[in-house]
Amino acid sequence: MTATHGEKIVQEFSKQAATFADPRVNVGFTRHLDRLVRFMDPELDLDDVVLEVAAGTALVARALAHRVRHVTALDLTPAMLAQGKREADAAGLTNLTFTLGDAAALPYLDRSFTLAVTRFSLHQVADPAAVVREMARVCRPGAALIVADIVRPEGLDADPDAIERLRDPSHNTLLTAAQITDLLASAGAEVKRTDTFDFVRPVEPWLALSHTPSGSADRIREALSAEADGGPATGMRATRQDGELHFTHTNAFFQAIVG
């Protein structure tokens, strides 16, 4: 029987749960966490009731917990939530709840939260529009809805999704910043602020984080190495720095206000 996309996500991120706690490997998630919190800072209030959707190990939720009344971290992968709970307990956080659930069908009543955030999830899920609609639904009018994701630069010559899926079969599709803005608008949330920046990443920790099988990892290295040496474009914008193979992700943060 063919696995559903949700089952692929659980399978892949169950493998990654332990490595999410290792900043040497999880550099893409940890390096810009402070930047995201600073981006969110104007919206944060001590009385906020916050939801992190597709939270993984709740990196964002844990970073916000001391700033707000309560944070709920929801994710589809039990192993991710368990890792996050261990980290939260070790940090002594008592206002953080972990919930197993589907980002496209949130188990909450309308207008339950004063702020909702999702980080690096829209490129992963099967139906990003449904996730954004659900986040807007459970937010109170005037609440901030924060999306942080990898985006596809406009006018990119090659499709990076092929390499992304080879590394992680649960990867779905990179959206452009304009497409994410449209999803937010369709859900009734108006984008007020954005922050877009490139992040040049070393290839090896990226492959280690996802536990990519050796055969697939070798194919990725071969394609990126060829691109870095002037060969066919992969969409990953591969380069060499000090002899080490790197690629470039474009990250974008969106702050939208729910109507």
C-alpha cells in the first residue's frame, strides 16, 4: 500500500527527531530562530495565547514560552513532540502544551488564539492552503499570523524540488513569496511585514539531519558538485566555500493580521 503524504512526514521526521536537538546538524533551524523571534517581537504580549502549527520539537514555542501566557505546540509526528517535551522539561517550562494533530485540520474552536506561527512547514505539507486557512480560523480578529518558510526565488532557472525530495521524500513543493502572500490573503489575513534573506548552507549537515540514504546522498552530492563546477543548474544554487560544498536557501518571514 502506498503511504500517504502524512505518513511520509511522520516516517521522515521520526528519523530526524533526535538530530533536531543537535545545533551542529540542525543549523538551518537554529541559526535564525533569534531572528524570527525578533521579527515577531512587536506582536508579542504577556497575555498572548499562542499556537505553533507543525511545531516539530517546538523550537519556536519554547523560545516564546517565557514571553507569553501559554503556548500550544501541535505536530503530526509523536517522536518530534516527545523530543520537544524533553527539552521543555529540562528548561523548566510549565506553560507549554504538546498536542498530536494535523495542521490541516486543527482540533481547536474558532478564535481560540491571539497569535499563531508555523515555521518551515508549508513546503512540507500536502495542502499548504488548508494549513493557512486553519491557522486563520483559530485566530481571533486582529491576531498576528506568522509564517516562516523556505521560498522559491522568482525567476529561478531550475526546479529545486527534485533535489529536496531526493533528500527527504516527505518534501512537497517550495512556494514563492508571492504564493504565500496569496494564501494568507485568501485565508483572510493581510500581510503587513516581511523579512527575506538568503542562507548559504553546508551540504553535509543538511544530509545528516535527514538521515538521507547513502545512495540518494551520493546522487545529491554529484548533482550539486557538478553545478558548483559550472554544470547543469539544480535550483539549489550550489557553490564551494573553502573546498566544502554548499547550497543556498532563501528564507522568508511573513507577519499577517487576521481580519
